[in-house]
Amino acid sequence: MAKDDYFVVAYKILTYLYQCLKRGDKPEDSALTATAYQLNESYWQFIVESLVNECYLDGVTDVSIIGGERHTFTHDLRITPKGIGYLMVMDNPFMKKVENALKISVICLN
């Protein structure tokens, strides 16, 4: 799987937010941007909005900008209990494949 595949990015976002929650840290705004994941803005917005619509995330604010453009702000983004459940590999065999793909890509980079 490519690093910009939907499920890979979703896994990374949810994992980051879950780790922050467990540590009691506020997620860094800079870690939750299209740039941080090397994505174009519309794809980033699609992923975040999808995760919100599936109730895996909350804390997103949509703001209309002049000209009708939408921009997704993630300053208060949090993982939900349903999002934590999504990460539980035992309940989601597809996430196991994503996790394995990420481990392989990390090994290949070393």
C-alpha cells in the first residue's frame, strides 16, 4: 500500500490521536495538516471529513471562505471511542494489513 492510500493515512491519523490521548498530550496542529501527510488539500479534507462522518473523529470545524471554498480546521481534533475501536486490529483484519504494510515500509527505510 502506498503511503497516501486512504486507509494508511486514516490509520496514521487515528494512531497519532490515540497516542496523544493516552499520554495526555494535546495533538500538534502541524501534525494534522495535508502538508504533514504530503497530500493535496482536497484529499486531506475528504479523509478527515470521512473519518468524522464515520464517527471516528470529532472536533472538526468547517469554515466557508470567500468564493465558496471550504477549509477544514483540525485545531480540536480528537479520536472517539469508535475510532479507538477501528484501530483494534483483532476486530479489523484490513487494519492488520495496513499495520503490516507500515512496518515493512519502516524496515525498508532503515
